[in-house]
Amino acid sequence: MNVEFVNPFLSSLQNVLSMMAQVELKPGKPAMKKDDRARGDVSGLIGMVGPKTKGSFSISFEEGLAVEIMHKMLGEKPTELNEEVIDMVGEITNMVTGGAKRILGEKGFDFDMASPVVVSGHNHTIRHRSEGPKIIMPFSHPAGKAHLEICFDKL
Amino acid sequence: MNVEFVNPFLSSLQNVLSMMAQVELKPGKPAMKKDDRARGDVSGLIGMVGPKTKGSFSISFEEGLAVEIMHKMLGEKPTELNEEVIDMVGEITNMVTGGAKRILGEKGFDFDMASPVVVSGHNHTIRHRSEGPKIIMPFSHPAGKAHLEICFDKL
């Protein structure tokens, strides 16, 4: 998997959060994910299917950051990861993947998106089961961290 | 979503576990899932994309049942939800969805499968974000319970 493929997801995440919630994420350094620990308390997951490959994308938020995004978007600050926060994470997952899909489609790399699923729980784990390497990319914000994960077969 | 669509997933799950591990699951009564609680300690999730719809499927196992399946398949009994059990749940998710895809394809309902993702953690939650109803189907076994969940847009 090359940078040209990962970058659309990174820029799409930053764009979505900046536009929807005026939350600016500072990107860290991408790495290979070697373990299964989710880097957050709530994770949006989405499956992708293209003519030449398939894969999965996830984004995990620490509770503080998820709550802050909700606060910035709606003006009210939930005290926990409630249903509204979970729905918001699902919507963000959809929008980020949709943004990346558009950019990658222009480069001739097409895929379709499944419906997102949101998972939550302190200390949950996520294991992508594609055959390719698992890329993890950290983002920081004063309210907490976010981590994006991408894994594709045969790239 | 009608029974004709759900049944292939149920029979595929029973077939896969019976064939792979000689584990016979007793089906319970399907219901609509109204909350987000995962009915188990480890869940395999997979996205599906068809020309007319998209959705997500998950299967959650209680730890005791996941460990028992592993035991029956490989002869060794892990003491916890380790990496091998997680990989096995991913493989079961793939095989069950593949079996259902074949049956549904014969009926003219085609979809492609994304790569599975496996989530684990005591007290994790799963929220399918398709627009359609979320069907949950319980299965029982002396070693523990399994629950299958299916959700599709526009069926």
C-alpha cells in the first residue's frame, strides 16, 4: 500500500472534522499496526469493495475527543459516549470514506462502500483481516487522540 | 427485510460450525435489535455491497463458545481470547457470509463482501448504521451463546 492511497483518507478526515466541527487535528507519523488494541473508546468501521481489491477502514476516537467534536457540532456537551455520539462517529466514518472514495476515483481507483458499523467499549480490540499491511495513522488534539486504520488486500 | 433473506445466513452459520468444528448450534427466535450491546465477547463484522443495497453482518460469540469451537477444531483449548481465536472468528465470519452470498446469488440477489474485521472486549457495543431494521438471531450451545446480526439498506 502506497502513500498515494493512504493520503486521501488522512486529508478527508481532517477536512470533515474541520468543516463539521471546526476541530483541527494534527497528524502524526503513520506506522504499521502490529497488535489489535484499538487506540480509542469508540471506533467507526467500514468495509470497502472494489473490482480489484477489498479492505476495511476504521477510525478510533478517545472519549474526550469524541465528546469535544459533538460539543463543537451541536453546542451541547454529552457526559459520556451516548447514542448520539455513536451515531456521529458512524456519520464521520461515512463522510471520511466518501471523501477518500471521490479522490481515489479520480485517480482511477474505484471502490464501493458498505454501511458503517460503530463499536465502543473501553479496551476494545480491532483486527482487520485483509491480507495487506495494516497502516495506522495517529492524530492529536488537546481533547484527545484519533487513530485511523486502513487495510487492503492486494495493493 | 424478509425471512428468505435472513435464512441463508442462519443455515450457513450452522453448516460452517457443524462442518468445521462438529459444533451444533440450536437456533432461537429472531428479533429486532433495539440496543447496541454486543451479545458476546468477540464479534466478527463484515460489510456487504450489492448493486441495489449495502449492509453489514456480524456474529458475536461468548468467550466460552469461541474457545470451545477452537478446541473442537484444533484439539487444543486456549485459556483466553487470544490471537488465534480472533483469527478463527474472522475466518468463520468470512465463511458464513460466503455461504449466504452463494445461496442468495442463486436467488438473484447479488452482493460483494468486504474484508472482515474482528472486534473483542468484554461489554463492547455494536451499532449497525444501515437504514433498515436490525435483525438479531440467537443460537445456544452448552458452551455459550452466539448471536448473528444483519442489517441492510432498502430491502
